[in-house]
Amino acid sequence: MDWGAAAYRARRHIGARRRMVSDRECLALIDMFAERRTVTKAEMRQHGSDDFVATVLGHVTTAVHGKGHVPAINGWYRRDEAGTGYVIDPGFAVAWRAARACEGPLPRA
């Protein structure tokens, strides 16, 4: 998997979508996930509702893997063994952080 290309597609996909939630909020969620690499559902919910989290993860999944579910092997993220959190693929996390570093910090609200 070319994680650099996948991160680029995900960033462009988020920026191209019209939604009620700002790009800034969507990017902040993925930035936090890529930084921490393992997060609980509760940590994800600090960024928004369950629907918001599912929508953002779904947009990234569509950009990285196409329509459908995250593949069990080589998925950009997976559920942890206990089913209480999420684990991002290290390669995607590094590619995402590198791509975002080139963009600079998020603008203040």
C-alpha cells in the first residue's frame, strides 16, 4: 500500500466534501488519531458525536480503499482486540502527519 498517496487522497477527499461540519473539525480528529495511533471511542467522541466520528472515518476509508468497509488486512485503521478503541496503521499515521506538516497548522476557529 502506498500510504503517502492514500493520505493525499484522504486529505483531498475531506476538503472536497460539503458538510455541516468544518474541514478543520474533521482534520483535527484524524490529526489526533495519527498522533496518538491508538484511541478509545471516548477519545474520539471528544471531537464530536458517534455519527460525526463514523462519518469522518468513512470519508477517509472511501478515499483510501474505495467504497465499502475497511479491509481486515492493510486497512488504514482497525478496531482494537477488546473492541473499545481504534488503532491506526503506522504507515498511514506517518504519511498523514507528514502530509499535514507540509500544510502547516490548522487555522484557528
